[in-house]
Amino acid sequence: MNKKIVQRHNPEIIAKPVGKYSHVTKISRNAEMYVFSGQIGMDQNGQIPADFNQQVTNTMKNIVDILASQHLTPDHVVKINIWAVEKIDWDHFYEVWDQVFGQTPPSMTIAYVKELGLPEIQIELDVWAAG
């Protein structure tokens, strides 16, 4: 990743993040912004599995794939909003999250909602990137 495009920080003057995210993500003025539609756990065959953790795994794969379609990597992600209809299994989520984002994860917001766009969707991730 070009450090001049996306930089991440956790200032020491505020509490450390409560999860695996960065408090501050700085984007270079020379970067192009990419805003992706919310990514869900649909597999390559167009099926949405009933299992929540499988939806998490599929969603992360879909994020990597859609980034690659624009010649971007997870290092280019600046912000992810997470929408879930049930409690997230953080052990599984962070296992997959760490595989994708490593030691310098993007900024993150999490919200639990009553429902998403289709009844079978249990989690959706809204991704912003710069490159």
C-alpha cells in the first residue's frame, strides 16, 4: 500500500479502540474515492447461506473480490460500516477480519438493526476505499 494514500492512527490522547479498527484513517488529497454498495454473504452461485458465520466469511471474500475488480486491496479500505440483524460471533468475525485486514484495520462502525434488504441477509458491510 502507498502510505501516502491511506494512513491509519490511534491517537494516544483517547482510549484505545474497543475492537480491531483504527480511530483515524487519513486519505491523501490525490486519492480517488471508491464507494461500494453494501456487500452481503451471497456465494458465487447466488445463494445466501442460512448460517450467520458463513455469511460473514462470504461477505469478506466478496469485499476482497470487489476491491480487486478495481485494482485495489484491503489496504485501500478506509471505512467499513457493519450492519447485523443478530449478535456477531466476534471470535469468528475477527478471525476472518484479521485474514483480510491484518494489523492495520480500517475505521469501523457497527450497528445492530431489525432487518436488512432481504429477509435472509443477516449481515451487510458498507465499504469505502481510496486508491
